[in-house]
Amino acid sequence: MYTLRDAKVGQTVKVVKLHGEGAIKRRIMDMGITKGIDIYVRRVAPLGDPVEITVRGYELSIRKADAEMVEVE
């Protein structure tokens, strides 16, 4: 399984599936991260947390723990 956390800077990935339960999954979906959406990885902080991405035309910072729940290809 390849997750958003594994994606490299400058890479564009496509969301395949969201893992997680209830409120956590809902929060990720509320950020605009849903199945089939392309995500561009802009930057990763020096210690790896957070990951800065571009999704649906806006910039977003997402925690490593949340990025692990987004399966991509």
C-alpha cells in the first residue's frame, strides 16, 4: 500500500482510498481529499511533519498521521 506520506516532493498522486474511521475520515474528506482527486506534494517539513500539498487548487498542510490514511497511486 502506497500512502500520501510516501509520496515525494514534486510528485502528483491520485487518491485511491481513504482509511480511518468516523471523525478522522470525515475531517480528511472535509479538507477536499476524496477518492479520484489529484494531489500535488509541494513540500515536506524538515522533520517530516507536516506535509504541504495542493488539492483542488488550494494549499493545505496535513499531518503525517493523516497523510498515512490516504492511499494513493
